[in-house]
Amino acid sequence: MSLLSTLLQVASDLAPVAKMGAALGAGIASIGAGIGIGNIGRGALESMARQPESTGDIRSNMIVAAALIEGVAFFAIVVCFLVVFI
Amino acid sequence: MRTFLLSLLFLTGSLLNFASAQTHESPDAASHEAAAPQEEEFNVGNMIIDHIVDSHDWHIATFGHTHVTIPLPVILIDEGKLVVFSSARFHHGLGSYMGYKIETDRKAGRGKIVKVIPGTMETDKTASKPIDLSISKTVVGIFITFIVLLLVFFPVASAYKRNAGHAPKGMQSLLEPLILFVRDDIAEPSIGKHYKKFMPFLLTLFFFIFFSNLIGIFPFFPGGANVTGNISVTMVLALFTFFITSFIANKSYWMHIFNPPGVPWWLKFPLPLLPLIELTGIFIKPFVLMVRLFANISAGHIIVLGFVSLIFIFANMNPALGYGVSPVSVLFSVFISLLELLVAFIQAYVFTMLSALYFGMATEDHGHEHETAHS
């Protein structure tokens, strides 16, 4: 019986659960961004090692790709922010 | 040039004087009950949000109960009538003026100007909100960036005329690598032969975003206005890109969207799946530009504010803890601010480069490469 009433209490106001969901979402978004940008870095460093004279070109493209992926991660951050504050 | 700088200095000084003339002691007992409780807990979320959002006055410092702020003009259009007054009449949100007040309820649009029920300080929820065209903090930030751009680029332009054929000197040599970077690494590779038409827009976009980002990192007046961290500002910048792309696009661009060549007929008729996807793509690309810049810059500011508020959180527990965490917090804030310098440049670069890419895609001359697919 007390378990049921505890569950009822939790289910009646889900706002804290929403906040936890937002925090988890932000964490998962960071994992995604980390993996993606790590891949870019790996590819860039490997190519720079193969052909050192194209380091400048590779570096610019790496930064562009990283910024694009970060944009996607920031989408997730903005959504989580909205969940917490709106 | 020197007189211009001197008059600017004079203007800033007089504004600050004006600001200190606006400091008042904490309001009298009558409005105390209306005000928030004296011993307010330090709420990190509220403090951070208050520093990120727009406001109708420019808060510079608070010493005990005196607020040093620069009151900014409030310009409203209410049912056709133009109403202009200084936001000092609002007494930092504690008073109403001419039937308007600044909303203080955090859940109901805090910071916006709403109408009050006459005689009280409560929001009139049934009345229509006036159209707010005020010179708010973000608008002043845009003006400041604009003034800096003018101050920097007019001398550079005249220096180019004077020094034609000679090596660049002074401010010109400082900016020439950036200008050439925009031309040679952003405009020309993305747009191709006709890049010169787009250079004014791309240069303005790049330097506006770059300078706004940098000025936003600077914590003292006239910096710190969070211009590009305001989604309305980035929305306007993205709309510029969107409108220019749509207006200069040539026929093959629209063909590729509504009737992509080389795509099976059953994706276009009876249900135009692929054209719909491409149509949403037209809108999503500027939308992503907007959100990317907004989120990057806002996130940077929030992180710095978070580190600074760490000090206050710990100090609330124990003053000694507050002192102890201060060096760590300041070091982290410095590190994040350095990162923010890099982000300021990278975001300006990415925004400009993607805009140039969209222009290039819109004006691309495909030649006759699709002849075989049309059979």
C-alpha cells in the first residue's frame, strides 16, 4: 500500500523527472558530440601524419566539421534548456 | 579622427555620470512590501538567466542597495499610439508608469512590458501587450558593435586609398590578413567566379559576428551585452542569408529542389516526397545557422557565469569555502574565456562560410552535366 502511495506521489508531479530527463539528455548529447568530434580528430591527425604539407588545409576542414557537429550537439542542449526553464 | 575618439570618450563618460545620477537608495518602506524579500537566497539559475536575457536598462553594478544602471529609452506602440519614455520611470521594476510596468513574474514573461490594472501593480492579463520597439540592452550592444566597425573600417578604407601600391601600415596591416582570409578562404572557393558581388555582405557578416562575440566576452561596459547570444539577433542574420540565397538563386537551383533530375518519378508524383524534403531543407539550413551561433555564444556566457556563481554558492555555505574556491573559479573562468575567444572567431568563420556555401550552391552553373539523366 505504501509503495502505491509513493508511486502516486511521484506520478502526480513529474516536473523533477522532467528535469532529470533534461540533464540526462544533455549528458547523452555530450557523448555524441565527443564521439563525433573525436572521429574527426582521428581522421585529421592520421591524414596529417600521412601528408604533412597539407596540414593547413586539413586543419581548416577539421575545424569546420567540428563546428557543424557541435551545432547539432547544441540543438540538444537548447532543447534540454527549454525543458528545464519553460 | 582624434576628435571623433575624444567625443566618443566624452559621450561614454557623460553616460556613466548620467548612470550614477540614477542610483537611488533602496526604495522606501511603502514599496518594500511590493519588492522581493530582503534576504533573498542566491539563486544561480535566476542570476544566470538575468545576465543572458535582454533588459530595458543596462545594469552596471550594485553596491549594497544602490543600483548603478544606465536607463534606456522605452518606445512602445500601443494601439496605434507612440509612447516614449525613459525606463528610469520603472524604478527597476518596482513602479508602474503611464499604465505600463516591467513584468517581474518569472513564469509569465519576465522583463517584458505589460499593462497594469489601473491603481494597482498587477498585470492586466486581458489587455493586449504593446508593440515593444525599445532601445534595449541588446540594441545598444548592436549600436556599440556598429560604432566599433565604423571606427575600425573607415580608417582602413582610406588607408588603402592612400597606401595604394605600398605595404599596409597600422590598423590596415592588422585587418588585412582577416579580410584576405574572408576573400581567399571563404568567398572565392565557395562561390567561384562571381564572388566579388557577395564580398560586402560576407565581410560585414564576418566582422559583425566576430566583433559582437568579442565585445560580449568583455565583462565591463561597453562590453558584455550578449548580442549574438540573443536568438532574435541571430535569427535576423540567418534571415539575411536566407533572403539573399532565395533572391539570387538561379533556375537550376529551384529545379534541383522541386524537380530534382535523376530522381525516380514516383518520388515526385503523386506525393512529392523529395521536393517536400528539399523544401524543408531550404528552411532548416538558415534555422541551423541561427541556432548554432546562438547556442555557442550563450553557452559560453553561461559557463563563465556558472563558474563565477560557484564562488557565491560555496560562500553561502561557509565564507572560508568561498575564499578557497575563488582562485579555482577565477582560473577556470579565465580558461573558458580564452576558449571563448577561439569560439568567437570559429563561429564567425563557420557562419560566414556556410552563407558563402549557400550562395555558391544557389548560383552554381551546372553546365551540361545532367544532359544524360534527362533522357
